[in-house]
Amino acid sequence: MFTLRRLSFSTVLGVACQFAGWSSAAEPMKVGIIGLDTSHVVAFTTAIQKASAESPLSRLKVVAAFPGGSPDVESSHTRVEGFTETLREQGVEIVDSIEALLPKVDAVLLESVDGRPHLAQATPVFEANRNAKVKKPLFIDKPIAASLADTLKIFRLAEETGTPCFSSSSLRYYPGIVAVNAEQKFGDVVGCVAFSPCSLEEHHPDLYWYGVHGVEILFTIMGPGCESVTCTATSDTHVVTGVWKDGRVGTFRGIRSGKTGYGALIFGTKANGQAEDRKGGYEPLLLEVAKFFTTGKPPVAPEVTTEIMAFMEAADESKRLEGKRVSIAELMKKAKVAAKSN
């Protein structure tokens, strides 16, 4: 007679590592970072380098980084020098190109705060993997790109070169958000209003810059399947409503004034109410990244991330059309044409 027991993440990860050809008793996987212009690089590196021996994060080590930076984005060029120096003080080697970075590492965190260069910065990783027997997995921080067309190109190149690749906001893994579907307190979700801060950046579609966090919450709770989007935007607020193929309605509220924060109001078959505000932070995402790096299995499908980007780009188009409904399918057709022509 067999006894079933719940396995710890560490145990599961250890087994996965053995299947992937990497022993948990071996030296830590060497991680490289592209883009040192966001606070994420310091937070992620510190969490990895200072992880306890019992943590799956101890199986990673950040060893090298390429600073990058965007001169036309103030929150990039004003911070890259400071974050670069902080990583140098933590023993991370600073290199002068992505090509110099790749031979030194087993896996890559693409962290540039500006989504526009992500395709160009990811391409050397894809090309290094094209004929390699052992692929370097790639995590791309939000936003995966600054356009839907670039998103499609990134995932196409990842597939062509066999590169394990995924992108996500840390909000997807906040315990209170995960609990909505995992614990079934609300029953089946029939609707949701997710919210987050929504500061804007002129080089990105409105929601790509910071609203992506709240949109990630919305899709984590609702799942994929959005067919159309309408948007109402003022100087202080974005309200973006999507209609799913099964008739459910999900809304994102982007906040630029008043009380800010992250969360969601759930409408379910059992109950209505707010998702619990459980402690989040970056660690839940980093644990998923650690598992991804060692197994090569993306926890978020490319189709899901692509739909999130399409939802946000459709919001921009609806805003331009003064709130008219925008079809996700029609938007995707245009983006595929643009992705092939450039």
C-alpha cells in the first residue's frame, strides 16, 4: 500500500534538475543579466546571491551582466550607473556586450526596463542557442517588448532556435492572486476587476509600461480567451474592459491618482469579494524562474503572454478610436503582417 505525500518545491526541483542533466549537488547554474537599469536587477541578484542553502535560489548564481540602458528614457539612463556599481560590489562581472556575456553563463535574465530593445537584446541569445546542444533558457522581464509585433518575433525566434523562453510580471505569482483559482473560495470566476498603478512612458503603449502588472493579474484570474477590448482613458485613469469568448467580462483599472495599490475584485459562482492581500514580493516569481532555468519548461505559455500584450495594444487602439470596440483577432492579423515584414 502506497502513502501519498506532498513534495516540497526543493524536492521537485531536485528531481527535475536530474532529468535536465544538472545535479543539485553541482556548482550553481551561472546566470547572466542583460540590462542594469531597473531596481529588479538589484532585488533579484540580492535574493539569489544571499539565498539560504535550503532555498532553490541557492542553485543559481549571478556571475556576469551587461549594463545596456536607454538614453531617451530618464528612468533608464539615470539609474544604470548606480545599479551597475551595486552589482559590481556584489561580485558580478560587468561586460561590454551581450556577445561577451553569453559564453560565461548558463541562463539569462533580460531585465532592461525599456521594452523596445528586448528583441535586439534577445536575438544574440537565440542565435547562440540555434546550433547548441545545451540551450540557455531566457527569462524576459515585463514588458516582453514594446509592441505586439516584436512579441510575436521574440516567440518565433525562441521556437526556431529551441530556446526555452517566458515572460511575466511578478504579480502573477502573488499568493493572494494564485489563491483565487487554487482555493476556489469564489467558485468559478465569472468576472473580475483588476487594478494597479498605471504610470505612462511616451515610447510604449500606455499599459505596457506599468499597467502590465494589473493586466497580468486580470489574465491570471480570468485565464486567456479575450476576444474584444474597449478603453476609456483620462489623465488620471485607464478603464479597459475585455469580453471573453465564453461571455465573461474582465476589467482592468489603471490608477494615476488617489490611493494606489494592486489587487482584484472577484465575481464568482460561490461568492464575490476581493482577492486576499497576502505577502508577495519577488520571491514567488524567482522560484518559478529557478525551476524554469533548471527544467527548461516555461511556466507561462507564449500564447498567454501574447494575448496579454494584444489586450494592452488593443486598449491603445480603442483609446485612439475614442472608446470603440477593438477585436483581438483583427489586431493579431495586423501584428503578424508587421512581424513578417520587418
